[in-house]
Amino acid sequence: MPETNGNDGKPAPPAAPAAGNGNGAGNGGKVAAVVAGAKAVKTRAVEEMKGAIKAPEKTDLWKSVLRVKHDETPRSRALGVLSNVFLHLHPAKVNRDAVAYNYTWGMGGMTFYVYITLVFTGTLLMFYYHPSKVVAFRDILYLDSDVPFGKLLRNMHRWGAHLMVIMVELHMFRVFLTGSYKKPREFNWVVGVLLLVLTLLLSFTGYLLPDDQLGFWAVTVGTNMARATPLLGHGGPFGPQMGMTPFNDVRFGLLGGSIVDSNALLRAYIWHCVAIPIIASAFMVVHFWRVRKDGGISGPAPVVLESEIKEPRKI
Amino acid sequence: MDLHQLWTIVSTPDNVPIVLLLFVVPFYAWYGLRQAFANDRLIAQLEGNPEMAKTHHRKIQPFKAGWTREVHVWPYLLRIEFLAAIIVTVILMVWSITLNAPLEEPSNPTLTMNPSKAPWYFLGLQEMLVYFDPWIAGVVMPSLIIVGLMVIPYIDANPLGNGYYTYKQRKFSILTFIFGFIVLWVSMIVIGTLIRGPGWMWFWPGTTWDHNRLIFEVNRDLPDLFGIAGRAGKIIFGAVVVGAYFLAAAVLIHKLITKTAFNRKIYARMSVLQYVTMQVFLIIMLSLPVKILARQLFRIKYVWVTPWFNI
Ligand code: HEM
């Protein structure tokens, strides 16, 4: 565009100490001063950059994120764990034998890790899935064939779910074998049982979502049991006497209908993707909190001999 | 021998977890019990040698005087967690790359799958349907399993074995749990997955699933065996038999609980409430194998027949 001629289009140079009186020589001096100034700024910037790269932990940015120094001192190591929201469920130190793999088998921790991968892959799956009878099955086909990494995503979610069920059961087995449910951890065992049930329910509600024959019949078989609930199911003992029909019993409540259909799909979806994950996460938080509050992992504790049993306190 | 059928069953994607279960459950049972026996040997040693009991650190883990009792979580625990996370990720990735999640035909209410199976972790309950009516197998038993698990800490009066593996000090509870978890829960899952075929019939691994097979089982009700007719008669008879079972099982369990001197010591610590709760759950748990035997040996369908429910 020709209408901007001369200096009009550019901003005036900011630092021009000798205010020019309008001739050519004055202009040349200004330019030199600006260049020198810019060079000085550049050297400073390079210096600062070098400093930051050499010792990033000295920068304000770093300090603001991590809050404490991370050097090799015991104090820093402890603070590094305690002042981090994700790690602070851990104490700063643990019994040296408690880190032995053979005691806990790492099962609870790995269960939790698999749960996190499931939340992650599940969220990604939700971008492609509509909980509607018309498109649900097609969405899965689409995921399997067209979505980039969709197949891997779906496989990881599926096998992760199976893995989690296996791991929860093994974790429970370990906790039983080590007697870790005994005083003072009784209540955490109860929380654990609830987590086991929630894990199974998560897996079960997810089974229906592909809307294929496998899921459909599995859920039909499963929810047909609810029909037989004593008192509350129309096929159960004393159900008819309580006025239960296929249209008002517990099974109807679970499915949102008398057969596994679009309402059941929507209900399974909401339980699977929203309600149960929230409830399960809440219980997991309680579970971990209680592990800490009950004095950390129960062992490996020194063995107690039969002759050392104390008399029980009478209430 | 139909290897093709066997391969089809074992390699069905959703059956792979059970094949995995077949390996990991025995492995971890062995892994835990091995440490239990090692601890038991240590306990025996300490009991025989009071001097040693005073000075020994009382663990099977290695120990040297002067070692610190505690270690920093960072790095000693976190690096293990990090490593475990990586290993689990790799396993899950490899599994997901090599094996595809199943997807059958679109759901079709008019086309029943045969066999139609619940997800594998509920197959123990579905297997129970062979022996009990749905209201027991599908509703009452699951609820009792959940509540029964929850009460374990409150009825176990044995203070020993808290925080270390041991078998000797907790024989009764360990055997009971292994019976419930491995013998009843896991093995019924395995049966439901690998053995039950069309019509929920029993097909040994390696035999062909014959969709036309019919089995004529003449299952009889116990009252009929005794020639008891009439509604009231059957109700009363059934109640008596079930009552008798409860009594017999209670006596048997009581004998087991008070068998050894150590068990009697623990028994003496139990409150009445603890004892009754424990009895009720153990009796009901035992009713499953008893009913299985009654069916397999005597072809008995129901023992208690009423107009409202059958047991
Ligand atoms: C979603 C399921 C679960 C998760 C994520 C979970 C996680 C954990 C973690 C991370 C620990 C720390 C020790 C370890 O790793 O073993 C733990 C301990 C414990 N868990 Fe779980 N758990 C779950 C289910 C259960 C179940 C089903 C039970 C029992 C019925 C249970 C009972 C306990 C008890 C009693 C402890 C304390 C053990 C000790 O101090 O040695 N948990 N859990």
C-alpha cells in the first residue's frame, strides 16, 4: 500500500536520548544508540537464559511450581513428598520392610493405577459413543475401524476392566492372608468390600454399552435375577403378594422398563460413566486416607507368639 | 478329543481373563502361603527359644544391626510404584495390541444366545442357579456374601497374625477363606466359563458342544421321596429338614471351632453375638456344597417346597 510513506507507518523509536533536530547526521546517531541498546538487552537476555537453563531450580517459575528445594538432603526428600498433593497420601518415611514387594504384592496400588487408566481411556471413549439404541453399536464399529487408535483404546478399556476385577480379588486375598483387617483396620476392610462391589458393578454396567448380543444377553441374564428378589421382585417369594408386577418391581427400576431396551442402555451409561465412578472415587479416597490414619501398611510386622496374647478388654 | 472346541473356548477373548485366573490365583496362593510357612518356622523357633525371642527382630526379612528402621518414601517407595505403573502399562498395551475386544452381532431380543452367560465374574452365581432358585442364587447369596465379607473383621476374635503371613496361628480362618474364595468362588467361575455349554450342560474340556444334546435328569423333591403329599405336610416337612440341617451344621462347625486347644482359647474370647453371627454365615456358606452333593448324589431338586418359595 503506497499511502504509508516514510516513518509514518512505524512507531517512533522509544529510546532516543538526543532529541533530533531534524537533519541526517542526528538520525544516524539515534540508530546507532538504538542498536547498541538492543545489543545490551540481548546479551542480558542470553545471560539470563543461560542461568535459567544451567540452574532451573533457581528460577521463580520453578520455585512457584514445586514450592520446596529438591536436593539430596533428607529434609528436601521428605518435603518433596509431603508438599505434593498427589504424593502426600504417603508419609515421608515408611518402615524399611514395608516396601518389600512380597508383602503387599503391590496389588492395591496396581488396582488403583489400572482404575486411573480406565478413567482415562473411558473418557476418550466417551467422545465417540452415544448411549442410544440407534447408534451405540455403530459407534463401536466406528471406534474399531475408523477412529485413530480407537481399537487400541477400546481394547485397553476392556482388558483393563478385567484386569482390575482380578487385581481387586487378589488384593483382598492378600489382605486376608496377612490378617490386615484386624484391629485397627476393621473399617477399612469394610470400605474395601464396598470397593469390590463397586468394581464389579462398574464392569457389569459397562458390559451392556456396546449393545451387542454378548452384552445384551449377559445383562438380561443378570437383571433377570432381580425379578426374583424376595418381596421386591414380581417373580420372587412373596413378591406377588406385595403387589409386584413386571412394571413396578426392582427390575423395572434398574432397567427403566420391563425389558433391556433403550432406557436400560441410558441407565447403564449414566451409572457406568458418571454415578459409580464418582462413588467409587470417593470410597477410594476414604480407603487411602484410612490406610494412613490406621498407621500405614499393617506390616510386615514382627510375629507375635501364642504365649504373648493379651487378655481381651471387657466392655 | 475335540481340540478345536477346546481352543475355541479357551481363546474366546472374554475367556482369556479366566485362563489368566487359572494361573495367577494358584501362583499368589503359593506365594502367600510360602511366606506363611516361613513365618511359622520362625514362630516355632522363637517359641522353643525364649532367649532368642527377646532379641530377634521377629521377621523373615533380612536384618542387620545398625540398619535404619525407616526409609524415605522418595525414592525407595515411589520408584517401585513408578516401575509397577510402567510394567502394568506395558502388560495392558501388549494385551490390547495382541487381542481384540469381542463384539458380536447387534443385540437382538428375538435371538437367544445359547449358552447365554453373565460376565465371567458373576458366573459363580450363575452356576449356583443349577442348585438354587434365582431368588437365592441371584439375590440372597450375593447379599450374604457381601455382608459376610464385611463382618469378617468383627467376628474374628483371634488377635494373632495381624500384619504378617501365617498359617499355624490362623488355621481355621485361612482354611475357611481359601475354601470360600478358591473352592467356591474361583472354581465355580472356572466351571461356568470353561465347562458349561449349550443349555448350561456339563461338557468336559475337549468334548464337542452338542447343541442338540438332551439330558433327562429325573430330579425329585425330597418330600416326594418320603412320600409326603399335601401342602401343609410338605411345608412342615421342609421346615423340619432345613432346621435339622442348620442344627447339624451348627454342631459340626462348633466341633471344628473348638477342636484344638488353641481354637478353644480363641473361642473363649468370642462374645455370644460374634459366635452366633459366625455360625449363621458359616452354616449358609456350607449349604452350597451340601446342596451340590444332594443334587449330584441323590438327584434332589428341592427339600422345602411351599407355594411361595422352594429351597
Ligand atoms: C478399587 C479397589 C481397591 C483399591 C484401589 C485399593 C487400594 C489399596 C491400596 C493402594 C492399599 C495400600 C496397600 C496395598 O497396596 O496393598 C490398600 C490397603 C488395604 N485394602 Fe484396599 N483397595 C481396594 C479394594 C479393597 C478390598 C476389596 C478390600 C477388602 C475387602 C480392601 C482392604 C484393604 C485393607 C484392609 C487395606 C490395609 C492393608 C494393610 O494395612 O496391610 N481393599 N488398598
